[in-house]
Amino acid sequence: MQEEDGVKSLKTSAVCGAALATVTALLIPIQLLAQQSNPAPADSSVAVRELQDEVRQLRSLIDQMREENTESRAEMRQLRQDLQTTRALLEHPTGISSAQATPDHPNTPTMPTHAESEPAAQPQGAGIDDRVKKLEDSTALLASKVDEQYQTKVETASKYRARLHGIVLMNAFRNVGGANSIDLPDFSQPPDPGSARAVFGATLRQSEIGLEIFGPTVAGAKTSADVQFDFAGGFPGTGNGVNFGIVRLQTASMRMDWEHTSLVAGQDSLFISPLSPTSFASLATPAFGYAGNLWAWTPQIRAEHRFALGDQQTFTVQAGILDNLNWEFPSDPFYRYPQAGENSGQPAFASRVAWSHPAHGHPLSFGAAGYYGRQNWNWNRYTDAWAAMADWQIPIVSRVSLSGEFYRGRGIGGLGAAVGRSIVLGGDPKVHIPPIRGLDAIGGWSQLKIQLTPKLELNGVVSQDNAYAGDVRGFATDANNFGPILGRNRGALGNFVFRPRSDLLFSAELRRLESFPIYSGSTTTNQVNLAVGILF
């Protein structure tokens, strides 16, 4: 009976080991195929993060299989001990080993020799050996797969897991027309007198590095943290310094996630403006960040709750407070002084509601948001910044979708409206304390995405930001406001994104910017941008 139990246990373990190895061999290519077939999301930065999330899910599966492999090895050691016991019983049915049958024990029954017992035990012993060998082969295969993935593990000083992620991205570009920055143009401007109208260059400063940490479960919530950097923080004052981009903090946030509720604290993107056009020509600044696409990486605390309405419908409510910034340049390179919004003594407030439902294998969603922040420009000069926003994602058919955002507000230069200008000055600030006026703005963008194949997509985007000229004419001039005041900034782009693998991408983009200063003529800039990137 003991022998039969040992054999049954060995059979079960062998089958489990072989099945586990088979699942390991199948899941990895299936997961990679799923990553390649998934259509890209509307936001290029979200596309990068979702690709990284898919890789993280694969690694979680590998971690789980590694734990199962450890258990399998422990089980195999126990099975070997049972096998030794079974063999001893087969060779010596009385339970006395040949080592005990010595001249010192004359009354001990004489046991059959190995040669005498082998013919009867050989067929059964050979079957057990074969099963054990198969189990060992299956376990070795699983161990090799797990060890191969385990090499990518990031070690931490604590017991909690950490994962490295990011993208190495190279952009080559050619511009025709002047712009505020040749590699990441936000608006068009006339070329400097005597300078060339067409320029060519390349950069890798949009490459990103991130680190994700998985913390303990607290009060039923999974805790995690994520920090992300790029190299678009400026240029050092050295020869060819344009190649040595300074490291810049993009986002750094901590999360507590329950089943239907999340709490987030840190520097993060605007939850009231969650979408951006798909473009790998603009990661350091979201595409059309000053031409209709509100954005900021702002310190904030926010809460989110998701209501399941049935039939796969979800209603989401978000609310939070933000650092009340308005896009002023630092007045000192080492010490921090308050901006006008921080001078008000209160944070900015924001909230958003959204409804979503799957359609054609993609999310169908509509959202509405609001923002308010008071600004104190000293000497009893106040303005109330506010904005109302809307966003949408509409799958027209399985491979065609429409997405976009719209906003209307005042004094929201800190969110990228009016090319970062929140107010205009009604006099020369060098002579006296001029009156101020909050600058009204309206704008938005819309994108049509066509998934030509599972690996190739086409995106077309139009956008515009319009600062109200009536707030400026008769009140402010360019000379009193440190440069031309743009009344309108318009953009359009078309790009192809090709992903032969989930971690490899190629992109070609044509972009056009047209800017309209209030007191001078319009200018245009055209850019051709070629990008290649590897995600990790």
C-alpha cells in the first residue's frame, strides 16, 4: 500500500511538473502576442505606460511560477525520500536492511542478495526511475525559464519588489520655419535675422527612466510608488551641451488602491486632463501642450472612487487639491519663492466625473472636469483662475476611434493655456505697479486613430488654443509683457506608429504649427520627425 501511494504521488507530481512547464512555455509567447495585437491608447505617454504594465503582468506571472517551482523542488525532495523507502521495502520485505544482517546478529533471517531480488524488483523500480527522471526534466525546464526572467529583478534595500521601466527614444528632425525650440517646438516664431530657415538635428533627451515599487497591503489597500525621469531639464554650459540633457523629474507618486477606491499623493499629470494625442515626437512635453492640450506635472493629493453600474459600465468620481502654480519662472536657481497662486495661501481645487463602457473592444468614455485657483500678484492685485473641461473617447468601429478634449477658462497659464500666460500687465512694471487682467482662453484638440494592422496605426490630430484678443487690445502691449502676446496657437499632425514587437517602435510624423501674435503677423513651422524607441 505504501508503495502504491508513493507511485501515485510521483505520478501526480510528474503530471503537475510537466503541465507547469508546458504552461510556462505557452504563456510567454501568448502574452507577447497579446501585447503586439493590442491597439495603442490615445495618449502616447499612456501607450508607453500600458505597454510597461503588460510587461509587469508577465513578470508577475513569472514570479508566481518561480514560487511554484520552489514548492515543486521541495516536493521532489520528499518524493526521493519516499522512493528510497519504497526501494528498501521492495528489496527487504521484512524491513531489515542488508547492513543489519551481520555475524553479530546470528538470529537475523538471511535476506536475499541484490542479484536474487533484482529480477522481481527491476520492472517496478525502472518505472519509478523513469517517472522521477521526467519530473526532474520538467522541473529543470521550469527552473531555466524562471531563472532567465529572474535576471531582470531589481534588488532593493527592503523586502519589497521594485521594477525598472522606461524607454530609450531617439528623434531625428528637420524644421522649416522658426520655433521656440527646434527639437520640441511649442509655437512658431520668426527666425532670427540672418539665420537659416531650415534646420536639422537629432536628440535622445526624451528618453525616460522609471522605477516602480510595490509596498505592503495596508488596511486592505495595495500600496505602490512610482518615479519617472527624463533628460529634458535643460542643457549644461559646455561644448556640445545640447547632447547632454539635464535629468528632470517628471512624476513621483504614491498610491493606495482598494477594489473600487484609490488615493494618490505626489507629483503627477493632471487628472482633469487625462488624454493627449499619440505622438512619439513629443514625450518631454505632451503633443500640442501649448496649442490646445492642457497639461502639467503638479504636486497633488487626489481621491478616486469607481462605481460599477452593471453591464460593464463604470462611473468614476475624482477630486483633489493641487499646488497652485501659474507657470512663472523661478526667480532664484537655489532658493524657492512663492508664485502668485501660492501667495494666495490656498491650494487649487479640481474635480472630474467620467462614464465609461466597452465598445468594439475599446473604452467608450466621456468626462467633465472643473478647476479653480486664486492668485495673488501682490499689492492687492488678485485674479480668480478657473476652467471647465470635457474629454471623450469614442470607438467608431473596432479599428477606428475618435478622442479629444475641450476647455474654457481664465488665468490658466499654469495648465498650458495661452502659451503659459495667466495674466497681462496694463503698464510698464519697471516704472510703477501696473494693473493686471486675467487672460481668457478657449481651446482643445481632437484625434482620429486608425489601426491599420495590429502592428501599424495612423493618427491625425488638429488642435488650437485661443487667448481672447479683447482682453489684450486697449489694455496691454508686447513691450510691457516681456515679449509678443499670442492670440492664437494652432497645430496639426499626422503620424504612423509601427510596433513590430511590443517593446520596439518606429514612428514617422509630420507636424505643423501656426501662431498668431496679437500685434504682428502669423508665422508657421513645419517639422518632420523620425523616431525609434525600445521600451524596457
